[in-house]
Amino acid sequence: MSAVSQPLRDASPLPTEASFPLSAPAPTTPEPIPATTLSSPVVLDVRDLKTYFFTYDGVVLALDGVSFKVRRGETLGLVGETGCGKSVTAFSVTRLIPDPPGRVISGKVLFRGIDLLWGLDAEAKIKINPKTGRAKVRRSFRRIKAGLERMSAVRGRGISMIFQEPTQAMNPVFSVADQISEALILHQGTHLVDEMMSATPDAPEVLPAMEALVDVTRAGGDPDTARRAAAKVAEAVHLPSFGTQSFYLVRDSELSSEDMVRRLQRGLRRTYLSRMERRYLRYRRKRMVIEDELHDLYLSEMREGRVDRRQRRILRGRRTRLRLGGFYYGVWGIRGRIQRPLRDEAFWRTVGRLEEVSIANPVQVAKGYPHELSGGMLQRVMITMALSVEPTILIADEPTTALDVTIQAQILELMRELKTRIGTAILLITHDLAVIAEVADRVCVMYAGQIVETARARDLYTHPLHPYTQGLLASIPNLERPDKKLSSIPGSVPDLIHPPEGCRFHPRCPYAMPVCKEVRPPTTVEGAEHTVACHLYKGTVAVE
Amino acid sequence: MSAGVTEAPAPLAEPAEAVPVARRGRRPNPRIAQMKRTWYFLRRNTLAMVGIVILVIFILIAIYALFQPIPWTQLQQECASSGLYPPVNGCLCTYSSGTVSPGPNCYQTPSGYPSDIAPTIDFSHGTLGPLPLGSITTAPSNPTFYNIYAGLLRGSDWSLGVSVAIVGTGALIGLLVGAISGFFGGWVDEALMRIVDIFLSIPQILFVIIVIAVLVALPVFQPFGMRVALLIVGFVIVWWPFYARIVRGQVLVVREQKYVEAAKASGAGGGRLVLRHIIPNSVYPIFVQMSLDVGTIPLLLGTLVYLGFPVFPTIYFPEWGSMAALSVYSGAGASTFTDALLTCQFGTCVIPWWQFLFPGLMLFLYAISVNFLADGLRDALDPRLRR
Amino acid sequence: MFRSDTAPALITSYNLRKYFPIRGGLFSTRIGDVRAVDGVSLDVRESETLGLVGESGCGKTTVGRLMLRLIEPTSGHTYYHPSPETVAKLESLYATLKGGVGGGDGDGGTGGTPEAQAALKDLDEIADQYSLYRMKHSKMKELRGKLQIVFQDPFSSLSPRMLVRDIIGEPLAIHHAGTRSERAQRVAELVQEVGLNPEHLWRFPHEFSGGQRQRIGIARALALRPEFIVLDEPTSALDVSVQAQILNILKKLQSEQRLAYMFISHHLSVVRAMSHHVAVMYLGEIVERAGTEDLFSRPLHPYTQALLSAIPVPDPTLKRERIVLKGDVPSPAAPPPGCRFHTRCPAVMPVCSHTPPPLIEVRREHWVACHLYPPTGGEVVGVPIPFRTTAVGTTTVPQAS
């Protein structure tokens, strides 16, 4: 009995008072899937993802064949309890699994047609010792490193993530603006530089626009009119971030009009670039372009499935030469000074973005440090950072678990609003079924490393098919119906080193049949976009 | 391997007394399982394994040395420079180049070396072979040979023993002070920490030197045992503050943990809390520091003697540092490194490399193996790095 | 679920205050206070559960610890098993003081009328006799067995270097309750009561899941047959189904052993399932207190209403109109003047920014501290619930343009 090394699980739970709601299983004749629901293109297609962790106690079969699809603009909720593997799924998709001890073993992750897991098999060879259950993994670090570098083309741009603990997700020694600017410059640097270089501070419309803004501000009243006036100034200068800056510069209404205009003109000074600064910006732009080309190269490599060594060598050579040439600027321009225009531009853009997520004092927040902000504000900042690059899909790993209920409500409103405004697809991972009900369009329920049910949100809550889903829904204390007794699912989450045979839920399932102990149930289609993996249902097997 | 379907909990059929009696027999000891796990992680760390292997060798040497008839207060062997044939007490007969060999198995000193220094490569001579002899010449007519091999053996005993004593005592004191200071907080904490600061500000070796220099003249410290005690006490005085600091830091963390509060809620008093909850959970960082220090202290001891301090009653004391120190032969009867350097004259000053290389190598290997082991232990014990 | 209010009070607190000094400056002088708990009065009745609700930073955890004397209050008193006469006397004494129970100066106020001074003296005498904070440590130690606590984080509330049997048996060992074998037997009983196996006793805590660890914590709290247990967010770190198991155990134990609970949580739905009475805290003060059904069906204080409306509904066919509060919780070191909620209140009035509202009983067994409900009496209907849950149409997948 390997009782020593095997963590114990609950072997003798209390007898439960209420059983699961005994809804009849769904009709066994499957409805034909209408073609019109599949109208949006699929942006993330995960097929049969398997991730194992090789530990002292054995091999943890964390993910055992997980498949789901996310379409453009939709919110997919991934629900499950602690230890079911939902965070592992998110990290596997972006290849953030810590390499010893974990590895993605097999599967396909297609992000807009690009296979993110390309090159996986070549990276490591695994031999499992049947006696002890431990495995020996021989890794090729060179290939792993190459793979991770390829992922850098996708991470942060196509796929971005926000995490659970906002107070720990940011670097405490840099200000908020520094960190968001870093992301902005990295991902949208070329646009930034182009706009900066094409600013026209000397245009004749600038001064009248500034005076109009000052008049509007002095007259008081609606901040929206002030914003519109500021936008006009920005148009005159051809620099959108100057609109934000001018709005905040004149908000202090104790100054006289001339002082305010002077202040605005002082602020305008940052748009006048010296020759040296222009050269530096051009140099930076060249580097950014090279990085973009490299990223495109990686993407095409992943798409076609082969490494283009020649092109790589060319691009990397160019990059190195540029970098070496850049020492000149370090020598010349005490680097901080020469970077100031770029940083200022990024700062005001950051302020603009913080405004968009309705943060009250964006300038102070941007200048401040993460420890000065509360959890809710930080989570908004993280969302800003993640969405500022306009990614195709945002992976949110338990974003509201650490927050209070009222703040959670704010964040969920924000996510809903951004969803409609920007149209990013969201993969929302949480254990809170109520949060999913608020935000998600479709839901996947995970248990012990497998997806047991996928459905549209309202279908899941009104007709849960899998016994686990039913049990989960029954054990939520519902505010609307307090007299309903709290039922619980007997037993506890299985040990993933020695998971149960067949269906992993069978030891706790009230409807377990003999076949459940032996055969893993296939995922079958039971309705429009409703699939379930259970032997109770005998629909057609879903095609991957 | 299924987790079991709903069943009623098994009733406690056996009488209550059977529970404590039957425990060790039937159930595997969970603490042993933890040790097995730590060993597993250590095994996978090559540097730590190298360190362990070297340390094991050292320990074996120390044990072997315990049973050798090497007097550990002095190792000098008085030999005549020549004419002793057959050799007595492992002494050799030597003759300088240009003169004739007095007998078979006599060694010719290499050119450039005075007649009374001879490296032996003969492993069959003497009872204590196989490493070369070193020598300290006090007078050209009365060379004394110094058995490096014996010195290395005895020195390992000595170095290990003293460093364990120092580290053990220092850690104990530091643990108590740190635990009390961290747990009670307030003015107790402040007072104790200022004391720790005072002690930390003393430069370590300098303090030990001063203590020894001042006190060694006292008659009470003439016997060798008392001097060793003085040395140990001197080191402990400067060493315990490090441990106090480390423990206090950990105690501050442990003190805020909920299980301490739970024990308080059950009515536990300060003593019980400190002994049963705080100390067992705060002791981890010390282990690593202790193993590092066990490697560092022999280096410091060696430094002390190298600088010529009268730690030992004789200059022939078998301690690695002192052996390395006495390797400068200047021909004018110098007994310490500094003296020898000062009286060194070109042409007569020689340094037999074999006399400082081997003790130095021992020190180096010892210290580095302990360091590897400590590193590996820390990695293996840290729950976050668990793989 | 809701019992009549004639159950005798088990533990009552009056005007608890706890200020944590903020140290700064050259010699760590005290430059301000964090007013974690500022004038809280609560009572928990025998065999019933008082739910204490609020967001993080409102001081509810501190209140729990104060009532068990795990920390010493800056002012205020707690009485354990007070006799009805004492309670009556205390009520009348506090009534003569300015502001009454829960508001104004309470005890410790300086100056005032001679009646106030006499009342303070009387209060002091009663406190010397009965108050938990003035008991000698030896007497307090005896009481510790009756007043227990279960913590939120099952991972850090069990000492990692002790076996489970030692953890559960520690209270027994501290109080030298019985012989060694008797203690072992009791430990075995406790383990069964919470639904674990006897062989679990010989393991370390880290080998268990969160729900099991919480059961161990509960077993430890039950060791000395307590009468009152403070449950400090016992299920917040657990998953939903495990939470249900633990709550069921707690309810079973409450009915079997006549335990009184103080259930501290920020999950309103869980509190509703467990409590008989609920008190809502905001920034160190109690803003509303009522029986559970009363509070949830007719919440009076705007903060309570916002809290209730913020709870996400686990049913996508229902949509709740939300009261979304502006801004963040102010820092407890610098609470807003007057009513502490006025900076975020959707129903704020001019009087709210300079006068703190007293906690008054506006309906039977329903106290509110809000200027919307004046203390002059009269029929209070309550502000109609501005948030409703309605059914929504089908949700569609938004098409990206």
C-alpha cells in the first residue's frame, strides 16, 4: 500500500441529506446542429491537450485530453473546482507551464490557424519507470528555448493574460505608468513613433483650439465638453495623446486664462523633437520593425511547421547590427534624456487608457506605484494592460476571486462593456458559477483534468446534463431560494496520480453504471452546442 | 484505487488503549517519509552529491585518525639530519647533493634546498607513510621533521570537532535569543536586537585574536584544554548573532501564522507556544547556515594560526591552518610565517610546496563540500522548489 | 430556521473599539490610528448563529478576535453568560449615556452630566466583575475552552510540523483534561464527529485537502466542548461543493451540541443559509442588524442593498439590476466624517457628511444606522428594494464587426 506517499482523500464522507435534482436525462435523439451557429471564425482551437507533471510522487495526469473552441468575440467560461486543471489549461495554451516538472505531452492548439505547440515532440523524451511510477525526462534545452522564443510572437499580442492576485502581478518598484508603457512600446511602438514624428505643433489651428479649451474649462460645467475641446486640440496637433494631456493640464481651474494657455504651450513642448531625438526615434522604429518581422517569421514558422533558418539568420543579424549601432545613442544622449519623448508619449497614452476603464484620477494612478492601489483598481489596470494591445483573445485566470463582492461587480461590468466595445474573445477561468452566469456565452465544465460538459450558458444552467454539473449547481447556496437545503457531492476530488479508471467521476456519481468504471465516456453531442462526456447519454460522438 | 463511494465511517471497534500501543508497528512513520523525500531531491543534485561524497570521506578519515596512535598535541619528530640509518620513528636520513649517501634508503635533498629538507616519495618508510614529510628547522644542526600525513589526519579530527562545537553552541544561543526576541516583541525585541547589533559590529577574527592575546597569558589558560575552550568561547561570542538574526526573522513570520493564534485561543501560554509551535517551525533556516559555518570555521582557524597567534601550545600542532603556516623555511630559525617572511633572504628562503599544498587542499575541499551540501539541502528542503 | 428572540444571550459586547496605532516619524511616534473597530455592540444568543457581513477591511475579523479576547480592545466590554439582571442594568446604564448603545461616546467619554459620571462608575464596577477583558489570566484560561475559533485559511491554521492527533489534542493537553488515554479517546471521538477516519490522525496536515483540513480545524475547536465558536470565513478558501459539506457539518454540530456561532463572511448567500441574525459592518461600524429573513427581504441601509445587489446570480436567465457603488472603500485610518458611507452612498443627503447616524431600532429586532430613518419613530416602511431580478431574453454571441 503506497499510503505513505499518496496524499489521502476523503474516504468516509457524511451521508448527504439531499440528492441531486433528479432531472430526467436529455432526450437521446440528438438535434441536428444548425450551421448558422458556427458563423464566427474560431480563434482558438484546442484539441486533445494532455499535460503531465513529473513529480517525486509520480506522474500527475493534470490534463488528459482537453478540447474546446473559442470563437471570435465570444466569452467562454472554464469552470471547475480547485485542482481540476483549469489554470493548467490556460498555461498550457500559452506554454507557461514550468518545465521541470511539467510538460505538455501532446495535443494541438490552433490559434488562428497557427499551431502553438509545434515542435513539442522534439523537445523531450520521456521514459516512465513502471515500478515507481516516476518518469525520467530528457530535455533538449536548446529546443525548449527556441520554442519559447517562438511563443513570444504570440504572447501579449495575440493572446494576453490576467491573473488572480492583482496585488502580486505587478512589479512593486516600477510605477504603474512605467509598466503599462513598457507593454505599449513593445507592442505598438511603431504607431507611437509614427504619430510622434508626424505631430504638427506649429499648425495655425493649435492656438485657437487651446484657447477654446481654456474657455470651456473656465466656464465650468460638463466635463464632456471639455473633453471634446481637448480632442479638437489633439486634432490640431495631430497627436491624440496630447488631447488627454491638455485635458488634465487645464483641469486645475485656479489659474487665469493666460496662465493656462502658457501651461498648455509648455506641455506642447514635448512634441518638438530635436534632431537628435528624431534620429533616436528613427533608430528605435527600425528596431521595432525588425522585432515585428521576427515575430511574423516565427508565426509563419509555426503555421507552416518548419524553421526557416536563412531568414532567421538574416533578421537576427540585422537586429544585432542595429543594437550595436545603438550604443551611439547611449553614449551621446544620456539615455534617459533621449528617451524622454517616447516615455512621455507612452505615459499620456496610458493615462488615456486608464480613463477608458473609469479610473478616477488617472494621472495620479499612473504616476503612483502598485502598492498604493487597491485590488480592484489594480485589476482594472491589469485589464487595461492586457487589452491595450488589442489581443485576439484574453485569458482571465480567476480575475475576481481575490476581490470583494462589490468590486467584483464593478470588474464584471467593466469586462462586459469592454467585450462589446473591443470585441476580444475571453477565456474566463473561475470556480464561481455565478460569475460565469453573468459574463459567459458558453461554458465548459472541467473535472479532474477532463472537460465533462460544454454548453451555452443558459442551457447549462437550465438543463445540466452531467451529474457533476448537476451536483455543482445544487450545492450553490442560492440567494433567491434560501430554504433549499445545501446538497453536496460526496467524496472529494481524486488524486491525479492514480485517477479512477474509466470515467474519473464515477466514484462520486450517483448514477454510476458498471461501464463507467472501465471505459472513458466519449464526448457526445446532445443538443445545439451542448456536448457532454457521460455514459448516460448516447448521442453522436462529437467530431473534433 | 478509487476514492470510495459513500459509506458510513468505520466505527472505532478497538478499545481506546489499543490506539497508542499499536501505532508504531502498523503505520509508517511520516517523518521518515519526509526524510526519504529530501534524500531523493538531494540525489538529483550533482553538486550536493559531490559534496556528500567528499564529506563522507572526511568523516571516514576522521574516524580512522581517531584510532591512530598520533599524539595530538604535538607531532614533531626529532631526527638528526643525517646518519640515522636505519631510520628511527619514521625519520629519514638525508644528505645534500654533492655529499655522499650515508647509507641505503637515504634521500638526497634536491639542489637548491638545504640539507635538512627532504621530500619523501617512499611509501614504505615509517609507520605513517604515504605523504611527504615537511620540516621546520629550528637550527641547522637539529632539524625536526614534521609529518604532514599525520597532521592531516589529526587535523581533520580536530577541525571537525571544534567547528561542530562552535556552531552547535552558537546556534543554540542564537536560537534562544532570536526566538525570545521575535516572539515577545516590544522592548524585549529592541533591547536584544541592539545587543545583537553590538556583537555583530565586532570584527570576528580580530575579536578572537584579542581575546586570545589578552587572556592566553593567564595561568588558567596554560593547559591545552583550557586554551581550546577559550578559542571555542571566543568564536561563539562572535558567531551567535548571525543565528539570532536569522531565527528572529523566521519567528516574526511564524508568529503571525494562524496556528499560533489557534493555540493561543486554546489557552496555550507563552512557553508552550514558543517551544512547541514557534521553534520547530523556525528552525529551518538555521540548518543551512549551520552547515555553511561548519565549512567556514576551519578556514578561520587556519587564518588565525597563519597570522601567527599563539593559539596552540606548540608550533607543531596538527591543524591544517598551522601546517600551512609553517611552511616557509627561511633557514634562520623562524617559527611562524610572519617571522619567516621577515627574515627571508634571497637564496636561503624556500617554501616546500608540499607542505602548504596538502593542508590547503584539505581545507579547500572540506569547505567546498560543506557548501555544496548546504546548498543542496536548502534546495531540497524548500517546499517551493519541490519538483 | 429563525427562532424566537427569547433565547438567552450567550455573549454580549458593548462599544468595542480597537485602534491600531500608526507609527511614523523619527522615534516611531504614534501619528494616527487605524480605527479597525469603532463602537461595535453585538450579542450572540445561545445555540444560534450571528452572521457578520462586510467587505475586506471593515473590521469583522477584528471583532471576532476581540470577542474572544485574542486581542485586547482599546475600549469596550464583553460579557459572557450575563444574567438577565446584568443585561437590564447595562442597557439602562448605556441608555443614560449620550448616544446609547453603539453610538456616541459610550463608556470612556470624558465630562458630561453627573448622571453620566455615575453611570460610568457603575459600568466600571460591573465591568470589573464580569467583563472578559478584566478577568485574570487564570480565569480566562478556563474560559478558553468554551470560546473557540475556526480560521479561514485551512492551510496556515494547522501547524505543519505536528501530527493531526497532536493538533486536535492540543487543547486537551493544555488544560490537562483527563488522562492520556482519555484524551486519545476524545480525539478519536472528535475525528469521527467531523467525518474523518481514525487513521488520518497519524498524518501531517499537508497531506490533506482544504476541506479535510478545515474539518481538522473544527475538530480542534470542539475539543473542550465549547459553547461559542467564531467562524472566521471558514469556507472562503474552499470550493463550492466542499463548502456545502462543511456547512452541513457545522449545522449538524450546532443542533447536536447547542453551539452558538458567529459566522463571519463576505458571501451573503452563505451567511443567509447559516445565520439566524445578521449584522452588516462597514469601516468598523455596524450599519444594520436584523434577523436573517428581515434583512434579506427588506434591507434598509443603502450599503446592505448594494451588497445584496452585487451578488452575481448563478442563473443566466435572470438579470439583476445592480447598484454599483462608486469608488473604493476609504482607508480605515482616515474614515470620512459623519456617516462613513456617505462618500459612496447613492442616497446621500447633506446631513450625512457631518453627523454620524446612531444605530436605532426602527422595527422590531431591526436596527439601522442611517439618516434615512429618523429616530423620531413612526411607521417605517423602508425604501423599496431598487434592484430586481428579471428574466432576460436569449443571449446571443456578439458578432465582431
